[in-house]
Amino acid sequence: MDSTNPLASLRAQVARAAEPLDLDPGILDGLKAPDRLLETTLEVRMDDGRIETFTAYRSQFDGARGPYKGGIRYHPQVTREEVIALSGWMTFKTAVVGLPFGGGKGGIAFDPRSYSAAEIERITRSYATELRPIIGVDTDIPAPDVNTGQREMNWLKDTYETLEGTTEPGVVTGKAIESGGSAGRVEATGRSVFLAAREVFSYLDRGLRGATVAVQGFGNVGATAARFLHEAGANVVAVSDSSGGVYLESGLDPEAVLGTKREERSVVDHEPGEQITNEEILTRDVDLLIPAALEGAIDADLAPAVQADVIVEGANGPLTDDADRQLQSRGVTIVPDILANAGGVIVSYLEWVQNRQRHYWEESRVNAELEDRIVSAFDEITESVEERGVSDLRTAAYTVAIDRIRQAAAERGVWP
């Protein structure tokens, strides 16, 4: 097994979690592969008049529990295997927090920083045209992910509605409020990472106040989680982005660091603070580590140097399977991505519900519903640890999710 391949990690996690469930081998194989995968080439005219091609994907992993749901990312490292793995993780994520969705994921292999806003819009609308036959409010509902946001979702929605000759805000989520988005969506994923950290520290009979924290990936998710942790009394000592990191033993003010990032486009020049590398931030001796960048940040080679007591996964698949097993064997407590960063899809679900009802909620209601789902899911996972005798929170989360998918498939007559 290539442990650095996210799809290999997903399949290993599923196989290990399925052991207590005594699944039929055919059913287990079905939980490791998507229902379908779109791979297409976009031909888009650039500002200078030339045509450039882009490879784009959409994976629909498992629809037993409802429409496919998942983000769209723009990144040069987007691959077929990555989007399949991410759609798989989304399948188990929606199941573990009790949402009536399957898992989806899409992406375009390019670096949006190298293109103008007009070019990104044309790329997005070309992609939306290719997605049109396979997405829909009851079929597959895309959302933002890495390097995409409200702007791209608005373009995708507008293209779909224009081609279909209809008005259907629920075809995508993560939209701007004015286009049918939900209050609380922007902070939702970071908020759930914070809530997961709060719950696991309570579970371990530890307090967040005074706990040292390192956050790798100071984007929307990492910065939001850092701010909530800071407000809860934790000591955020290190943060990083793609350019590097900054460390301050006495503690950083996440809002001030975010101000530096907005002005300088990176956290590395924040003062006061010492510049460090992304590898150094992952190996800091801290109470809590939040890897909130891309998958595979901690592999088997780096794992022996990781010193954190608790890891809460802000990104999807930030630990390879080999690294995960190493850290578990050393007693590191890991809150898996399929719970910790589920806030985004939870509020996407609430946005979808509001779109269907054409009735919109106050942010306080959205945040309360998000917190209730994360806390309830965490309690169910810890109960599974005790009842099923599994050894860790990740395996417990997968067993809860797989059992729910199995029940839904059986009720539909898909599985025996």
C-alpha cells in the first residue's frame, strides 16, 4: 500500500473500522470505491485570447443515505485518487453526524493564484456546464473547498440555473447570503474543530484553558478554530500557512496574526514571533495540534517527531494511515476529520434545508444546531469506543458511520 496516497489511507481506515461489523466482503469492497466518477477536460479562453485546457473531476461516492454532498477545490495537486478519497471521507462524515447525504467531491487541477478573476470565472462556468447533467438539488449538491468560496459557488449556481431555465438556490451551498447562503457558514468548519477540541479535552478530563496549541494551515478553518480556542483561554503558540509559520512561546493573538496575513499575504512576518517551518509546527511540543491544511501532512517519516498529546484534524486526511497507527500506538488521542471538520457540511445541510423551505434562520439558531450535532456525534463515538471495544476515536467514528450506511442500504434493498 502506498501510504502517502489518500485513497490508500481511506481504504485502510475503512477496512480496519469494518472488522467489528463482520461485513460481507462484497459490501466492504463497495465502501472503498465511488458509485461513479466524472473526469473531463475543460477548454477555456484566457484573457490573452489563447485556449488553455484543465483536467476536472467530480466523484460521487455513496448515495445510500441521500444526495451526494461535497466540496470543489482548485489546486494544482488535484488528482483522480484525491477526489475519490475526499468523496469517501465525506460519505462517512455525513453519516457520522447524521445527515441525509452521501459523499461527493470535485476539483480542477490548477493554481487559481496564477489566473485573473475573469479567467477563474470562465473556468468555473465551463466546469459547471460539465457538471450540469449530474448535479441537482436532490442529486448532488456541491460546496466550497480549498481555494473556492462564495464567489465560485455563485458562478456555479448561476450557470446551472441559466442552463436549466429555473431558480434553484439549493443546487449548491456555501453561497453568499444575498444568493441564498446561510448565516454561520463561513465559520462553520473552524467552529466544529473548536467544538471537537473542547469535547475531547473534557473527555480526557483536561481543560482547554492554558493548553498550548499549534495550528498548521492558517486559512479560514485554522484561523477560525484558533480564534475560538484563544477566546476559550487556550494558548495558541504557533500557526502556519503555505509560506511558513510563526512561533511565540507566550502566545499569539489569532486576530492580530490574521491582520498580518491580510496585509502581508502570509503569517511568517508577524511580530512578535519567531519564524518556523511547517514541519517544525507539526513537531512542536504542544498539548493540541490542529493540522488544517491539506491531506498527508503527517506521514510515517514525520510521525515519530510529532510531540502533541492531542490531534484534532481540521483538514481532510492530514495523517496518512501509517502515521495514524504510529501515533495511536504511542497514546496520542486523535479526533478524526470525519467528525472534527464536519461543521462545514452540517451548515451546508442547514443551508440546503433553508433553500428548500425558502425560509432563513438567524445565525444563533444555525450555530446552536451545529453545536448540538457535533456534541451528539462525539458522544455516540465515545459510547462506541466503550460498547464495541474499539481502541480509538477514528475507528469508532467509522464503525458508527458504516453501520448507518449499511442500515440505509439494507432498507432500500441494496444490501442484504
